[in-house]
Amino acid sequence: MVKEAFGTGDTIDEALAQACSELGVEPEKAEYEVLQEPAKKKLGIFGGNPAKVRAYVNVTPAEKAVEYLRDVLSCMGLKDIEFEIKEEGETAEINLKGEDVGFIIGRRGETLDALQYLAGLVANHVDNKYFRITINTGNYREKREVTLEKLGKKLAFKVVKTGKSVNLEPMNPYERRIIHTAVQKVNGAISFSEGEVLNRHVVIAPDPKNPVKPRRNNYNNNKRQGQGGKGSYNNNRNGNNGGYKRTPYKQNFERKPYQNKYNKPVDDEMITTSSTFNQRSPIEKAGLPLFSKIETKGEE
């Protein structure tokens, strides 16, 4: 697209400066043609003509979008914003840098998306061809992409588990594509878009061609219903038929006297561990005293 402006002045340089001022570019960045050479007045009274210049520049769709964004952001009170353009074919990414750029993003990127949509319309009117404009700031697009990818996988697994569809909030085409790509990585789930224009949103549903049976928690089902199959938790607890019935444990504290091979009881003091008992002599095992009674003789 060619953008042009006309300027007049006493000299060609003055006329060119005036034309470039209307174009918003420096004189060295513009091309120009002289429409009329300046002519001095005769005797300082008669005749004379000012210089006339036509200056023009070739404006790309991305540059036209930047020009529009600069005017809009200036009206929003953001004047010290730097614009970095990366063009590739029929697409361009415009990265905004400066203070308070977070204000441009808005809630969930709604303000940034609106500016991107309007800038894209301006760019498409340059050559009446489709030209894709992407506006980014502070790596917001990259962070948003990671968040949406995790969300898509999480909801897809939920759909496979529960067997119920999930409707997401309205998104722009770029974000919907991220969700669709994430859902394709989950077996048993599909995604499609519904709604019109601003209400266009993604729906994640079970895949009818590749159904996956949801897992059922038998413990919770048995507990909730109060009954279950053989060996269930409630049968064990309530003693229903088909389950294992636990017999209450009773500890027997009654102590019986130890009987040796001679069928003679042994005093409690003699009861020790089996290893200690086996190490005793036959006399000790028989329960006989080791020493006979010693009687002292009286003094004569």
C-alpha cells in the first residue's frame, strides 16, 4: 500500500518536511517527487511560486496495524510503548514493550484479543488480502498456551472418567485450536466447537467410536448401598450371608500349671523358657531339691 502526502514551502526541503510530517515518517525514509520548483518573485512583488512536493511511502499491513495501535494506545494514556514487528509471509507478530503493559492484557487477555482483532481488520484493508496479526506482550501468549493445554487434557480425562460432556467458556479461534490439539492426545475423548461469533466455545465429549468404560469405586458403592458382593466391606462388617464373619477375639488369661514328663506340677518359680528348662538336670526337671537338708549338731 502506498501512502502519500503533499507539501508546500519556500524551498523543496521545507515542502518535503511538511509532507513527511503528515505521513508521520522522517524525510530520509520517504520517497518524493517535485511537482513545482520554487520561483522567486520579480522585484519582490510580482510572480513567484512556492515549491510543491509529493512524498510517499510503501506501507505494509503490519506497519499500518502498528500505526492504528499507536493511536488507540495513545488515547488510552499509554504513549511510551515500543512496537517490535516480526513479519513472515502473510503473518506478523507485534510485541508491545513498555511500562504498564499488563493493563493492555485485561481479564484473561480479553483487551489484548480485542486490540488484535481490530488491528487485523486494519491490516486486511491495506491490500484487500488476508493478513494475520498477532499481538503479544510479556510472553503472555506462551504462558496462556501452556495453561490451555493443561486445561484441555485435564477436562478430557474427566470426560473419559465420568462419561459426561463438558462445555468450556467462549474463546477466540487461536485458543480453541490449542484445546482441540490437547484433547486429541487423550484416548476416548473428542472436541468440537459450538455457538456463533463471540459465543463460539469448545465442547469436550466422550468418543463414540472409541468408548472407554469409566472406572467404578466398589468400596464407595458397597458402603453407599449397605450391601455388596461376596467379600465386600459391609458384609465383613455386618456379618451378612456371603461375606466373611469375624469371630471376636477373647484372650484367655487363665494359667495352667506346667506338667513335665513325670506328670508332676512344677512351681511357678521353676517355670522358665523352654530352652532354659531343657538345660536343667534330671533332678531339677523332676522337681526334686538339689540339696538335702543339713542339720547342725548341737554343742556337746
